[in-house]
Amino acid sequence: MENPDSVIYPNATDSERPRPAISRRVLLAGSAAAGATATAGCLGGDEDGTNNGTDEFVSKPTVYIFNTGDGTVSVIDSETDEVVATRAIGMTASFPSNQFTPQLVEDGTGPLWLNVDDGVRAIEVGSLEQQRHIETGSGANWQEQTPDGDHVVVSAREPAHRQFKLDADPDSDSFGGVLAELDRSDEGGRGDNDGPGPCDVTIHPDGEYAYVPDLFGDTLTVIDIERFEIERQVPVEPTASSPAEPWMGTASWDGTTLLIENNGGDGGTESLWDVSEPARPVERARLTQADGLGRGPLTSEIGPNSEYGYVFTRSSEDVTVVDVEAGSVEDRLDLGGSAFVGSWDVSRSKLYVPVQTNDEVAVIDAVEREIVDRLDVGPEPYGATAARVRGTSGDTAASFERLAEYETTYCMGQCACGHEL
């Protein structure tokens, strides 16, 4: 059985668990390419680490893959499935915002929202340079953009145990600013945890509510985004004799279903929740390995018609395809390596899955529900998101840069986890 602490705290030694204090570190990625002058955390831009949006861009549906092994981003043309560029950006991300972002970013100044080091960053899609940096008091962060693009909701896990609402409108004077904040530490958590451990965030397509799985609280928290208050908390029942440990989730496009990945039990479980009444989620099914679920479910994506869920079951090195209506396992797609996240392209016709241990991206066709291509990318790819545009600088797969230093990200599994909890 996999040690759950080794998954929650991938860099900790046995003596440090369950509350490691891992120093922020910068990873070495070999020698810098000639002409690469960017420093860790900021590539050019203004003195305050922002960028004015001067790079040229083209309207092309694009997928962005964050390679945690060397701080580069592989840029994929999702019409041709060609890797058109690999660029160093001075940072890497494991869980970029990718639920509504692919539909929202339409010009070169639009932001991609990333979890990096001690907080959340916005980078400009055209230049891949930093626009804003928001510290959260935690190295373990997840963020998601609202369907209208106006806000970003952040879950900052231990030691912060906080939720943030950020201004996500690049035209706003307060872009990147904290508009509201919830300190949830007084809720406590299982064992000696000093808070509920808000882990991940997904947003109902009506834009009114955010759902937060609480890893240490064994609850599903519903947040009213406008008021930015807790609307309801629902206990997540144990799996057999073990706490459920809910930690990741994805709301369906039709607004009826919420998939929740649970870390508890032997191999983890997958829950299907009815959210047809968005403020009142009700669990209707829970899948285990006995039902055909792969081992180690971490995150998920839901297909364009909300009929199938794709659960990234890293320990069995596959993607578990779930029939959402039936609440059953439909299939298992063999990746031949470990993957932790995925992102739809802007048309939601293909799912791009970074296979971290193989330095490649598996492409899953939404109609066929099969792997139809594999693309070579940078080392240890992890996070993925998409946009309607991309910059034209360095638009060739052969001309890539590598930085000697880059800021790291919080993640599960073995990757660049230079976070500080």
C-alpha cells in the first residue's frame, strides 16, 4: 500500500512527516542557452515584475505544457498536434487554471494563472512573462478562473488554510489584487492538522459557487463566490474504515455532476456528486479498485458532453474513463507512465495528458475515447492548460532556451517540488 504521506508531501523525509518545512529552492537545469537573460520568477517586464504586453501573437488554438524538469513550456498547435516551441519562462507549474481559461484567453495580453513557489502567478500568454505575483502564505496552491473571467478563486493549503478571491480582469486597476479572503484555520483538521487543508478548487458553470475538497477536514466546502462566504459544508463519509481524504475535483460542463478524487483507503477512490442543485451537493456513487478504478486517482477532467470523466490514476499509469450517468468505469487507457493532470484544447475535442515519466503528452480523442497520438515535449511534463492564442516569439520547436535557474511548483509525485509548506 502506498504511504499516503509520501503522496501528500512528496519531498519530505520520514522524520519530517507529516508537517515538513521544505525550504524554497531553485533547481539546476544545466547551462543556460546563449542569450537567455531571464532570472528566476521574472522574464523581463517592468521593475515590479509585470509585463506591458508588447509581444506579437497569433490567433491559434494552443495547448501549453509545463515541463517541471527544466522550467520550460512546450507550446502545442492543437490543430496539427505539432510542438511549435519550447521556451524557458523562469518558473514551472503543476496545476495551472484550465477549466475555463481555454475559452477566455483570446488575445496576447490575456493571463494564464499558475501555482508557483509561494503563491499564484499570472503570466501573459503572448510573451509568457509574469504579469502578477500574489503570495498566499503557502507553497501548496490551486487556483481556478470563473466562467466570466472576472475572478480567480484560490485554495491555499497548509499552513495558510485560506481561500482567496483575486481580480482576474487585466483591464482592471486592481488586476491581480486580493478582493476577498477566508481564513479557515479555526475549522481544525483530522489529527494534529491545524486546519482543514483546502485542496484544489473547481467552479460550477453558472459561476455562482466554487467547490473545495478539504483534505484534512474530510468535507466538501461550497463557497458563494459573490459574497465569498461558505454556503455549505458536506461531510465526506469514510471509505471502509479509512478517512476519505478528498483532495481534487472537477465540475461538469452541464452543471449536474462533480467528480471528487479521494486519497484515502487502499489505492484511493472516486466520488460522483449530484450538483444539479449547485449549493447542495449530494454524493451518489463512489468507485474503488473493485469497480475497475485505477490506483492513485489524483485529478480528473470531464468530456465535452459531460458524459464521460477522465481520471488520472497515476499509480496504475493509466487514465480511468468513467461513465458519468451510470456511475461506473467504462475503460482504462494505458499511458505507459504516470500522469497527474490533463487539459482540453479550446474546442474540447482532444484531451492533452502530460505523461511525466515519459517526457511526452498523450492525446485522447473525445469521440473515440482513445489515445490517438503521443507528442515529445520537455523533461518531466506536469501541468497543462490551453488558450485561443499564442505568441510568435521563438515559434519553432528547434530553437528553445533553458535556464540555469527557475522557480518551482507544488505537486504530487516526483517533479520539481521546491515548495515551502
